[in-house]
Amino acid sequence: MALLAAASGQLPVAEYAPLKIKSSVVGYGLAKKEQVQFMVARLLGLAEVPEPADAADALAIAICHIHTAQTLSLQGGGR
């Protein structure tokens, strides 16, 4: 439904593999959930790790997207 809603609104959609997300956030594509939670908290300056783990996953995806967009912009591909 989320993809249909985005398509209906002509909004861009991005997809990232779990290895890409973990690599972007932790620096290691095979990182464990606890490592992702820890790094998300560190990167966002949170006092505690996000709970449940799914919340940390969502934040990790957002961090990955921001990093990817910044990289593409610096390379001139984000136009």
C-alpha cells in the first residue's frame, strides 16, 4: 500500500538492501541488530538505543537514504 500511495502521488521511492543499510550505518554489512541500534543512537545523539529494534531499523534506513543522497549530490547524480 505504501508503494501504491507513493506511485499515486508521483513520489520517488528508494529501496536499499539490508547489507547496504548496515554498511552505511555501522560500516559492516553483516552487523547485528544490537550494533545497528547502538550506532543509530550514537549518530542521532540519543540517550538510549531505539526500542523496539524495528524503530532502529526505520531510523537506519533514513540514515542510509540521507548518506546515499548526499553522495549522489556530491557526485553530480542527484539532479
